[in-house]
Amino acid sequence: MPYEVRWHQENRTVLQRIYGEVDADDLVAIADATAALLNEGMPAVHIIADLSQLRRCPTSITKVRASLHYLDNPALGWTMLVTGNVLVHFMADIIGQATKLRVSQRRTLEEAATFLDAQDATLITGV
């Protein structure tokens, strides 16, 4: 299982750690786990997706978007991508524009948490 989905800050911030090689079935499982937390949480629920160790993932933007059904959840706040991967950033930009997703990219978990703290004063996200 090349991923972990859990609370980073209980009921407010989800941490997704996705690493290695991920296929379409993994994306659906990640989306299902994330959707469950979004539904439990107190809006706005933000996501920090640590993709720094991701080596391979599906490259069809249409299929990736279809797999990530939680992007339509009204409880979703910011989505932070921790990655230096140009392809992942490009795909996130396109999906973000198509869905009005609030997405930002940072190089470290600490930078992502600091950004979220600045956007939402109700958070205590320290990494």
C-alpha cells in the first residue's frame, strides 16, 4: 500500500502521504479514505498531500480527476501539495482550474503547514 491517509490536525487537516508507484486503484482508495475524513471533519477541512516520495502515478488528467471524487466535497478547504515534481504540479494546476480547487504547492511539510496557518487562523498545524 503506497499511501497513508490520516488526520494531521484532528477534524481539520488531512495528511496524505503518497509514495512509490501509485495506480488508478490506489487513487480511488486514497480518495475514499480522504472523503471519509472530510465527512467527519469540521469545515473547512484542508489537505496536505506529501508527494515528495512519489515515483510514478497515472498521467491521464481525466482519469486522475475522476478518481479524486472528494474534490467536490463542500467541506474541502485548501489542498497543499508537497512536491518538486513538475508533472504533478502541472496536473494539479489543470484540475484546480477545472474544479475551482484552492491548491498551492510547497517544497516541505513545514512550508505547507505555515501556509495553511496563514490562510486559516483556526488551525494549529505545526508539523
